[in-house]
Amino acid sequence: MGVDLFVSYARADVQRVETLVRALEGRGWSVFWDPEIPVGRGWRDHLDQQITGARGVVVAWTEASVRSDWVKEEAEAARRRGVLLPVLLDRVQPPFGFQHLQTADLADGQFRHGDRLESFLEQVGQFLRASASASASEELDESARLVWQVAADEALHAGESTLEPDHLLLGCLSLGKVLEATPAPLRPDQMERARLQWQGLEKALSEAGGPDLASLRRTLRKPVRNAGTTPNNRRVRRSDSTRRCFSDAARFAHERGVPQTSARDLLLGLLGIPALASELGRSGVEVQRLELALRPELPEAVEVLGATPAVSSPLAGVSPIANARAALELLYELPRLCAGKQDVRTLLAEVARRIAAAFPETPHVGILLRGDAAQGLELAAHEPPGEPLVSLTLAWRAMERREAFGWRQGTGDLVRSMLNQRTAAAMYAPLIWNGEALGVVAVGGRTRSREFNADELRLLIAVAHQLALALAQRRTLEQLEVRRRLLERLGGRIPPAILDALSQHPEAISAGAVLEAREATVLAVHLGPGDSPSAESAGTVGRAVAVAIEAMLAARGVIVRVGRDAVTSVHGMLVEDAEQATHALEAGCAIRAALLRTGYPVRLAIHRGILVQGLVTSGLHVEPVADGPALDEARRICGAAAAGELLLSNYAHRRLWGAVAVHPREMEGGTVLVVDFDP
């Protein structure tokens, strides 16, 4: 089975799309959006397989994606299948052919929070639910089929001809045991999916407490009735109560927008039977906690006390703060601490210690910062040492909704992590700077005689606001330093526009090699005096090389090779460039015109293909590298050009067929296209 949703987007929008993906995953849907694309020619097949198997394709239209040929191709494939779910993240007009389609509007930051996002998620849910036909509403996945088989065996072993809910419950509890059986009852791919379902089921059962699974099965298994009277037909039929359980389980799957009922859905359906829920409770299982662990929805378990980091004086009002002196010291010292030269980790550790001193009744403090797309939130500092009392659910809520709030036991539904940590009360305040959530600061404790008041929350908001300012300033300084280092180490090899893009992502120049397989356009230029009588008066070969490099950089080309009489640039390298072929052609034409005016001979060729490309860092040295058959092919074609000629490979011409006039020429290894220039 494929994923529920495939998200198509331009790589330049990865940070914004991450927020949208997180919202989709929060509804329980599986999402393919940022794959680890294998190096080599199989990467496109990998993407095609994913988009073909997806039940829906979300296409994020932005300023970058409307120019991306790949995004448009993926959108067209989804439109043909009738599974396209377009959404605007920028105020742009969708490409031709997609403008008549109804498109969700999440521009101007609405994809981060607000009613528009909720409306879009509801539309996606309706689409996924509609895509599951009524006949498949009770279809079972691998895990549920195994549960049914085990339940039928339990019924037969008990000498019964009907499958009852207690048999089904034993089947759910025995799923892990069946998956360990030899020989395996399923194919390897089915086994893997069933194991993933069991892992979620086992985790939920563990969170609900109670005895171990073997003991629980023995407690729930009824004495064998009518032993030795197993029905001759070795078949059982479902009782009315079991049919209702399957129907409820199918409804749970339907609400999640998935076409197949899983073992998790079956167990949820069983918990709705009062007799079984009571029996589980008598066995030591906390049924309410088990049901909460099985449901994917995020709980609304907070009492919102404030909704913005920009508030009045933190100590205004009449509500007392537990340690007013420590609170004042924190406010007075925080600007000085943030202006210091210590590293971020040291700063955050000291701030966490001072926050804990201001709240002696709830001394647990955690400061989390947003990492990259793979890391999510990382714990940057906490006080005291040991395991912090932090709920990632509430931390993400504070960041996504841009709200500070207080939490206490007994408000709304339970939050699993807070329940497991035995948290009595907590506050969360996001670190907001220029509309971006950089992280969150959390205060909580296991014992507290009263709930937090509004002034205590305002104090935490003020601290969070000051921390966000300090973190933003340090990030800006780091980016400037990265920019300076890049200019020093890469200047003359990479266009300024690409340097600016790289300076926004310092991880791109971390130690080691950051390489990926990507389609790009290669411009090969051969410079040489040849037999031209005016070559000597045109200047040195070095001057010609400088002219070529200047034109390549102006057209967003990365210089990958410079020889005595040859230069090679790659367009579409390091950052996405939807017009890479056009830029390579512009550079080639500019080089030819500049050098022919001086009488200097030049030969040029443009080819398009897959290259392994990126940055290689060693010590203080950073080198843009590119390798692959496409480079050799470009130089081979260039070697076949006559003086003043610009040749295009067939692959390059596919992107440039309407830009220039050409005529074909046969050469060893195939046909090339010669660009026709006006005499």
C-alpha cells in the first residue's frame, strides 16, 4: 500500500512545507514529502512509485514551485489520476492548466495556524474518506486479519461456533506472539506493516499499565467450554456484538481517512463494550489511558491564559509571584546575560536556572529550540539535571498557535506525556521573533498547591521574548560570519545569489561531504588561440578565462573546473533553478559574443543530465564538486565544435527548443544541434 498523501513542493520551500506536513501527520495520515533519494539513476523511479501509490497529492504552489518543471509534472500526474489537492502558500497564480481548479488559500502565513488551515485539513480528510469506497469500509489490513485468525482459533479451541468480542480481545493481545511465529504467516512486506501496527499497539498497552501480556491473556482467557466438541466444519461466524465491534473499528479507520481497519481500530472498538472494559479494568489496565493512547488526535488539554508574547509589564496587576525578588533579578539580569559572549548553551542553562529560582513550587524548567526538518525540537537546556517535565504535544501547540498558556491537572483531556511524568501544573511560552517560532520555554512541577496566575505567565512571556531576541541576533551574526567565510573560501566559484542562499543554511558547509544526485545543465567552454591571426592581439588566455567565468557566474553557474584553456560550469547546482538550461544558454551566448568581438576563438557546448554534486569541506577549505557522465559528455561535444560554434545535446535541446534556431549535425556517438547565430 502507498502512503495517504504525497506532498509536492520546491526544495526552496522546505522549511515552510515542514509545518504543513506536520499538520497533516497530526491528523494521523502517512505523508511522503522529503525522501532520502538514493544516489544514481533510480531516484526518479523512487519518486514515481511514491506519487503513483499515494491516495492524494498535495501540491504547494509558491513563487519557487510555479517555476519548477518537476512540481508541474507531479501536479499533472495527480490531476490525471483525480487526486490533486492544490494549496497556495504564496500570492501566486498557478501554472497554466491548473488555474481553473479550486485551490486552498494558505498564503500570508495561514498555513501555520488559523481557520484556513483547519478548513484545508478538513477538506483533505473528506477527500481521503470519500476515496475509500463503501465496499472497502470494513477491509482489514494485515494486522487485523491476523487478529481475526487468532480470535477464530480461540473460539474453536473453546468449542464455540461464534466469534465473540472476548475472542477478538485475545487476538489483539496475541498479535505480537503470532508475528514471532515460524514460519511467518505473511510475506515480508506484509510482516513489516503488521509489526509496525503491533509496535503502536504494544506501546499503548504499556502506557496503560496492568500486568504483562502473557499474564493478561491468562486472566482474560475463559476456561475451555465444551472441550472436545470442536465444530466439525472448523469455521466460526461472527456474533452480533462482534459485528458491531468490526463496524465501530471500520468507523474509526474511516474517521482517520484510511481505507483499511487495523488491529488498533479493533481494540478501540472493543473498549466501547462496557463488559470488556470492566474486565480489563479489574485486570489492572487503566482503560481511559489505553483509549487515549490509541487515539491519534491531539488533546485540547490546556487552559489558555495568554496568546501573545507582546504584553504589558510582567509584574503588573495584583496576582502574586511566588518569588518576586528572584523574578525581578531575572528581568534585570536577562538583558545583560543575553548581551554576553558566552555560547548559546551556556546562556540557556543560566536562564533556565534563574527561571527555576523564580518558581520554587514548580522548579522544573525546559528550553527547547527548533532544529532542522529531521530533528524537530531539541532540548537545549533544562533545570534541574535529569529528565525534564516537558510535553512535546504542548510545546508544538505553543509554537504553532503562537500562544502562551498554563496547564493543570483536571483541565480538558489528559496529555499522555504529562500523565506519565505526573505533572501537576505547567506553563508554555513560545520564543517568537519576526513571526517565526524559534522554540519554547516550559515551566512545570509534580506538586503545586495552586494553579499559575496571569502575572506568572506574563513573566514567562517576557523571558521568552527576550530570549527570542537574543537567539535571533546570534543567528544573524552567525549567518553573517558564514557569509564572510563563504565569500573568502568560495568567492569566484559560486554566484552571489547562491552564496546568499547557502548563507541561510550553514549546515550546508559542515565538515565532510554534502552530496546528492540532481539533474543539472553543464556548460563546457574551450578557449584557445588555434590558428587565428588575431589571437595574440586579443589578449592572453587568462583574460579569456576571466571573461568566461564572469559570464557563467552572472548566469547562476557554479564553476566546477578551470583549466589552462577550458572552463566548465554547472547550472542548477546547490540550489534549485527551474531556468537552468536558459541560464546556461545565456552564459554561452554572452561568452561567444564577448570573445568573438576581440577575435578570440571559442568553442562551447551545453548538455543536461544527472550529476552527483555538492560541497566538500576539509578544514578551512570548501570546494564545490560535481561528477558524472554528463560532465564528460559536455566536454566531448565541445571538442567536436568548430571555432565560434555553440553545440547543444539532444537532452539540452529539449529544454531550449523554442529559444534558439538550430540545425543538426552528425558526430561520433550521435546527433548534436548547432545553434544558428545571425551573421
